Amino acid sequence: MIRDEAAMEHDVSGPPQKSDAALRRPESLQDFAGVWRLERRIEDQRAGQVAHATGQAMLSAEGAGLIYEETVLLHLPGQAPLEGRRRYLWRAAARGIAVLFDDGRDFHVIPLGNGAPEAAHWCDPDQYDVRYDFSAWPQWSSVWDVCGPRKDYRMETGYERLPEA
């Protein structure tokens, strides 16, 4: 719509508002179903290097929840790329989404209802802390800070939904 300057001078509606889609946040487990492109940066303080990974995560229906299956190509400095895979079970929980290891052990809960939820997991002797950011949904990210006697790294992963084929 084109508006002339005179009409704009009398416009008291204020600045443009974000669309409902821009304000949307994931509300349930099913909001994550689909295929996501991912890009990852791993800053390893102990090794003094930065690694990068690209790939995809597929979240598909399975039983009472979703299966998270990730495939990446990991680029470590001075080495040939490595293929990596990981698999988690995602289940609806009272406070959000329960993330389980693929053998059913508890990992952490992603609290839904705000744009930047946090969670933690103690895996003796290592501490895993994560912050999620859903403020640009349907793009989202996670940042893991991992510390322990032999670990000290930050892993930042960005996700972008791929169009359905």
C-alpha cells in the first residue's frame, strides 16, 4: 500500500508492529516436527581450537513423541571432515519437552513458554548447561557450555526449518 506524506503526518498508530508469525514461539513438541538445517560452532578452550559442523536434524513422529536424529559433517582444524550422528527421544512433559538419551535415560527438559529457556545436566564429572533461544522462531538456537576435568567447550547450534519436499 502506498501512502502519501500528508497522510503519514496524521498517522498516530505508532511504529509498525511485528506480525503474529514474528511473535510466535514453539508451544508444543509438535512444533518441532520436520527437518532442520543446522550449523554448529564448537569452541574448545582446552584444545585451543574452533570446529564447525553443518548438517541436518530430523524430528519425526515415534510413539508418544519425536525422535531427534542428527547427521553432521564436522570440520576440525588440520583434519579430514568427520561424519557425526546423534539421536535423542523428545517427549511432551508438564513443563515443556523432556529430552531423553536414545536408551531412555533422562537428559534435560526444554521449558517452553518463554523465548530463552535454560536447562542443565550433570554427567559426573561434567556439567552441561544449555540456553535455547526461540525469539526468531521458526529459527532457533542452542548454546551448550560444558565444563569438567577434561572438558571446557562452548557449542553453538543454529537451526532453520527446511521446506517440506
